[in-house]
Amino acid sequence: MCIICSINMKVLLVNGSPHKEGCTYIALSEVAKTLDSCGIETEIFHIGNAPVAGCIGCGQCKQKGTCFRDDVVNAFAAKTATADAFVFGSPVHFASATGSITAFMDRVFMLPSAQMAYKPAASVVSCRRGGATASFDQLNKYFTIRCMPVISSNYWNMVHGSCAADVAKDEEGLQTMRVLGRNMAWILKCIEAGRQNGINRPEPEQKIYTNYIR
Ligand SMILES: Cc1cc2nc3c(=O)[nH]c(=O)nc-3n(C[C@H](O)[C@H](O)[C@H](O)COP(=O)(O)O)c2cc1C
């Protein structure tokens, strides 16, 4: 519990790596430890190693609320209502986020049942050497189409290494994660302080969809 707001807040961190306790996990754990030290509860959600299918654009989730494929995507979506903020982590695979986290996020961000709008979010990436900023940009695009305030750090959120032990030695990367955690805790407390003083989420407008020709 946050001693300033006396309220329970929770951040859900997603590990999109096939390695449950690899490089991405070390980065997410550093964010989580920092949030914990600020009185904010955390949970690291591993998307696992089972293949994650991509979105087939069937639109069934618009009617049902959940995805017709009852897998890790629906399991994650069920946790979003009680989360106040999110961190999505991915290793870099060929200068992009992994196929699994991309498929996962494509489907999560289509779901009406995923309660994420207006909640702060951040992405973190881990790579051996190259492709980190491209992957970081890719992940941030999900938040910026869903009215989610993006939390930053004192560098782009990346760590470097081929294994967890390498990342444990990446002092700058780990500092980036700690600063990110503190910044996220600060924004969460500001949002809560605002809410307690009558500053609520903006009223959404009915979304306008055009395809540029009509
Ligand atoms: C299929 C595959 C592709 C990869 N592509 C890149 C890459 O483009 N750039 C890079 O720096 N590292 C690349 N790597 C290495 C991982 O991104 C890196 O070791 C990462 O920190 C592993 O994180 P993890 O332990 O959480 O899976 C690749 C690894 C795999 C398995």
C-alpha cells in the first residue's frame, strides 16, 4: 500500500520472452523492485512458450468481449481490471519485438474486455547488441492508440545481454529500469491525488473512423 495515498495500487508487468527468467525478466524485476519500494504492488506475467496466434480480424471479440481463442490473451485481459498501470517487456528478435509478444499485444489491444485506457504504460526491451530502439518504438505504439500515458526514464528503456547474468552487469540499463519504476510510481500517485481532488479521466469522444476517402 502507498503510504501517501493509503490506497492499493498494482502494476502488471508482462514478460514477452520465451525465457521465463532471462534478460527481459531481469529488466522487469528491477522495475518491479523499485515499484515495490514505492508501495506499489507488482505482478510479472509470463506469456510462456506456447505458440501465440495472431489476430485474425474476425471481430468476434467486439461482440463477446473476449477472444474466441481462450488462451494466454484472455488470461491476461482478466487481470487488467485490477491493474493501475502496465509494463510490457520483450527481447529483440531480428531488430523487432518477438513474434509472440507482437501477436499477444495485437490481440490484447483489440479486446473490449482489456481495461487499459488512461492507465500509464511503458515498454522495456532486451537485446544483445542492436535493434533495441526500433523494438521500443514498436511496443510504444500500442499505448499511443489507446489513450495510455507513456512513462519514460533517463534513457530509452533497454538492457543488453545474451543471458540474465550479462544484464545483471548492465549498470546503465538497470538504472534506466529503476528510474522508470520511480517515474511510474510518481505518475500513479499524481493520478490518484488528482482523482481524490475531483480530477477525473477525460470523457472519451465517440471514435471517428475514416479511410481517408469517405
Ligand atoms: C531469434 C532471435 C533473434 C535475435 N535477434 C537479435 C537482434 O536482432 N539484435 C540483438 O541485439 N539481439 C538479438 N537476439 C538476442 C536477444 O535479443 C538477447 O539475447 C535478449 O537479451 C534475450 O532476452 P531474454 O533472455 O529475455 O529472451 C536474438 C535472439 C533470438 C533468439
